[in-house]
Amino acid sequence: MALGVRLASPLQPALAALCQAVPRQHRGLSTPSGHGHTLDLRGIFPPLTTPFSSTREVDYAQLEGNLHRYASVPFRGLVVLGSNGEYPYLAPRERLEVVSCVRRALPRDRLLMAGSGCESTQATIELTSSMAEAGANVALVVTPCYYRGAMTSAALVQHYTEVADASPIPVVLYSVPANTGLDLPLEAVLTLAQHPNILGIKDSSGDITRMGLMVHKTRQEDFQVLAGSAGFLLASYALGASGGVCALANVLGAPLCQLDHLCREGQWQEARDLQHRLIEPNTAVTRRFGIPGLKKAMEWFGYYGGPCRAPLAPLSPPQVEELKGTFSTNGWL
């Protein structure tokens, strides 16, 4: 596999050490230590893609195969049914089956975060409870957005408060304005950070100032900020983020875990060099080509990508070549 060759030097020795570094050390980096919740989100979480067969049915065998391959990467845990999991395209039955499948294959010391956000508060509460029964440790709840004009800060605080009150597992807020057209207001985040069952936020906005303010303004709370993309992971860590939920981790999981390790050890020059090589590939599998590009790239690194569900269309041959070139010019292929 191409990634194994690229990691042989200099990343492989450090990665081996990282796999044994439990608990992690945090020299040179200030991160929330936690003083109430038992779940520590520090580290990298890949938001898993959902494998489909040629007939566009969920391919559980391929899902288990990918999970087996990811087992050797020192992820803190996995995210299922996020944006990269084509969550809106899965039936409720499929969503629960995916969570159950991943939980069975996932070591108990790794967290399972499952997307349970729906448009209504009641539906979100019901699905969150079902996700917990299926084995999820944490519920990732995206902002309801269909009636975005009515989604004031007060309405969103009420929504998340009711969900967190009813949830049997901790809740992580999820703000992804590129998909929802709605940014969870900072004042709402600061209010919700005080809820005892709200663990943190995955922020995919890329607004580093906003993320820094979240960390700063919630420093007295048990609240953890997760970077929602690999493109600004180092900058997020420098401001005190706890970890990252990064699409690129489906492809380059080991380098992202190495970046996490370098930041926590205060090895900022090495971290910066690695971050630079991850920016263009990350952009290619997110904003540029999206999930079809992410799934195509997975195939080059030994994982099953497969097709997306319609109406997501596959890449054209010129797009595939452009995508491959992005990984090649940054030394990953």
C-alpha cells in the first residue's frame, strides 16, 4: 500500500511510539483536561464513509474490511453517519445497522460517535436514544437547518437543551455551515457549553478566530472543541482544540495521528511541515470533489471506497487525474 511506503521514514518510528503512548503526553500544548465528563475526545476521529455495493446497498462486509484496516491506526475513535457517511441518504433502519456493525468491530477502548441530528427535536431525541442502544458512546447532533430562517440562537439553544436533557449518552454539537447554510451562533455554543450532558462541538466552519474564542470562553467548562477538517488542524491545536474529526483521516489516518502527536509534544516545526502537505489533499476530498473524491482516494490507499448513492455522481476521468495529482505532488502517492 502506498501509504505504508511513505510512512516508513520518518513517520513510522514515531507512529509506533504513538500507538504505545497511553495516556498521551501534552508537552507544549494546552488542551482541556476535563473535570466532570468521563469521555476524553483528544485525538483524531475519521468520519467514516458508508460503503455501498454496485447496486447501492450498504455493503457491511466492505465496512468491516475498512474497520479491520483502520484498527492499526491510533485513532481516538470513529464517527459514523456524519456528512461523509452520506447520512441523509440512509434509511433509519440502515443508520442503526451501520452503528451496530461498527460497534461490534470496534475495540471497546475506542469511542463511537454517531450522527443523530434530525430536523425536529422529537425525532432527534428518538434517534439519539436508538443510537445509544445500538452502541454509540456519543451523539453528534448537526444543526437543524431546513427552516434556517427560524433557527435563531434561542431556538437552537432550546433544541439542543431538550436533546441533551433526554439523551442517555453525551452530546457533541455539530456546526457545518458548508452543508447546512447555518452557523451555530457563538453565543448559543457558550450557553450550551454549560449543559452537563453536552461534551463539546465539532466545528467545520474553518473560522479559527471563532474556534479560539470557543476554547477561551469555555475554559471553565468541561467542553471540548474539535476541528472539523484537516486543513486547519494544526491552527486549531495551537489555540487549544482537543482533537479533530477529519474527512482526510479516511485516507491518511496515520499522518493525521502523527500531526496530533507532534502538536501535543510541542514539535511545531515538524507539525507545520506535515500540515502543509495535508492542506491540498484535504481540500481535494472536501470542498473540491467532496465524497466521490474521498471515496476514490481511499481506493489508492488500500481501503474500499466504492460508489456513492445518487444523486452524488462519480468523478469524471479528468477529475480523477486531478485528484491523483494532488496526492502525488504532496508526496502521498
